[in-house]
Amino acid sequence: MTNRDSTANRVEPIRKPDYNGERVKRKSYNRPDIVMKQSEIRAGSAISIFIAAIIAAAMLGSVIYTLNKRNDVYNQIIAQTKVLTELEAENVRLQSKQDSNMTLKNVEEYAENVLGMQKLDKSQIEYICIQTDDVVTIPQAEENIWIKIKNAFNNVVEYLRG
């Protein structure tokens, strides 16, 4: 026998399917009624959404503006690089032209034609003879006491440094 006063779990009988094969749904008496609570529309939420949209649009605009400025700077760099390469090519051309003008033949022609210079004849050369020895002697300068002290100090410093 079962004791109805005990706090043991009650077991409900399992309903068997009807003869036509359909299951009968159990009725649940312990289900709470669920009701959706309607939230009130706050007046400030529309304004905050509008402000957030404006801030987002401003941020997007600033990003687009900085990208545009970056592209402008890149285009300027490309244009200046093109000018630099053209100037370097012009420099090479002018250097080669200058080198070709500085040949010995061109210098001789310029000296003869423009400056009016002529090559030396043997009659224009004069030889001179110097009657001195090939040895040069340099007398030693007198050293006073201060120079001797300075030299001694420098010698000590050099010795200590290694």
C-alpha cells in the first residue's frame, strides 16, 4: 500500500497511444503563464540613436578624408619621383657632354683659338742652374723651461695611456 501522507515523488501513469497511432498530449497543470512585458519607449533612445549615427558618419567621413589626403600625397610623391628620374637622366647627359668637352684635344683647341695661346718653341725655354746642395738642415729651436715641462707632461700622459 502506498502512504499518501509521504513526501515521495508521485509517478504519473504514461499514457499509451490511441489505437489509431496518435499520441495524446499530456496536460500540464504546473506550467506558469508566460506573459511578455511590454517595455516603454523612452524619449531619449531616439535622440541617442541619432547622435550615435551622426558620430559614426563623422568617423566614416574622417576616414575617407584621410585616405583621400594619403592618396594625394602618394600622387605627389609619384610625380616628384618622375621629375627626379628625368633630372637624373639630364644630369648624366650633361656630365657626359662635359666629359667630352674636357678632352685634351678640345682644351688645346680652346687655348689656341679662343685664348690665343701657342705651344712653346725650344727657343723660349730657359734653363737655370742652382748652386746649392740637395741636403737641407733645419736648426733645432731653443726650448725654454715651459716647453720642456709641457713635453715632459705629454710624455707622461702618453706613457699612461699605453
